Amino acid sequence: MQDPVLILGASGGIGGAIARRLARQGSGVILHGRRRDRLDALAGEIGPAAAVETADLTDEAEAAALFARLAAAHTALSGLVFSVATPFTKRLTHRTGWGEFDRQIATQLKALHLCAAGAFPLLAGQAATTRMVVVSSEYAIGMPPVKTASYAAAKAAITAYARVVAQEWLGRGIRVHIVAPGMVRTEFTADIPDAWLDDHVARLPEQRLTTAEDVAEMVAFLMTDAADCLYGSPLQVSRAERR
């Protein structure tokens, strides 16, 4: 049986869609997230191919313990998907306290670094190519909107991090990919007024938002040999106008 894919952030809308899509593709999945109830429900939906793990990815000891458990249960991973996000305070940048930036950097860059370092021994040196997919944001590759500085900065940081690691890990048989989704209607955007969203959608070329399933389809493709030449390049997955 193929080694499983670890999905970090599987309790979110995008992470959950990725888990379902990879499971349909025949991959075993290890689901990680902040909401155990959602993870258990998702695992029940997917079936025996799914396992559940929880850990605070910003805590070095908890992250190390997570990967120690994975190493004890599995000889290797075939892939890692980092689809972690946390809500941010929508304020003008000069009115945003450093604590908000610190929180976003911790849940993005620090968590990605701890997880990449922990996963490396489970991904490297295998006979078949393994893959890590980092879910960033189109805010990191285009002009981000106002009142998003803490989030956009954190996503830009993990994009740069992944581009460096993509080069460093290539010789170890690991392809690192980056996806940059547009705005997706999930719990993450629940505080945005419907009237604003409706107006925004009306101005999009296709007059529809990006969906979690759009992102999941791209991630499923990136987990195949056909996508290997795309490593290290941020790929915009968006129904918005290209910038």
C-alpha cells in the first residue's frame, strides 16, 4: 500500500476538500487540525483510509511529538500538505499591533518550518518521488487588498520559504509545490458581509469565487509525476482576474 499523505489543516474548508480529493485518488490520509470533532467527522466520511492526529504546530515539543508518533506508525510519508490558516484582524496596517503579525507568522512560517523539519526524514530518500504542497495565497503573488497586512506578510513568508526548500530538497527526491488560492467562501471568510461578496463576485471574470474543490483538484494534480516540473513555482488557483 502507498504511504499516506499528511494533511495539516484538514479541519478547514480547503484542507478538508484536499483530504477528500486525495482519498478518492486512492491515497491514505492522516488528518491534522485544530477541531477534533471536525477531523473525526471527516475521517468517518473518508473511511479506513483516514487517521486523525492533533498537535499545536507552533509548539516545538508538540510538533516533535507529532512526527515521532508518525515515524513510529509509518515507515514513510508519500506527501505532506500544509493548508494551515488562522483568522486575522482586518485593520489598517499602521493600526495593527505587532502581536497580530507575530501570531500570523507563528501559525504560518514557524509551523511550516517545524513541520517541514519533522517530516523530512519521512519524505527523503525513497524509491518513488515524494511531495510537499504548501497552500499560500494569491495575496502573496499579486497586489493584496487593504487591511490584510499580517496575513499577506505571513503567506509571503511561507511562499519564500517553500521556494528555497524546493531547491534544497530536489536532490533528495522531494518535490515542493506552492498553490496560491484566490478568495474561497469558507468559515475563514464568514465575517465578510454577503453584500460585499456579491458585489465582488459580480466583478470577477467568471462571476464566481474560487472553491475549495478548485484548490483540491490542483493539489491532486501536483501529487502526480505529471506536475514535477512545476516545483517551486507559486501557482495561482483563482477565479479572479490575473495580475
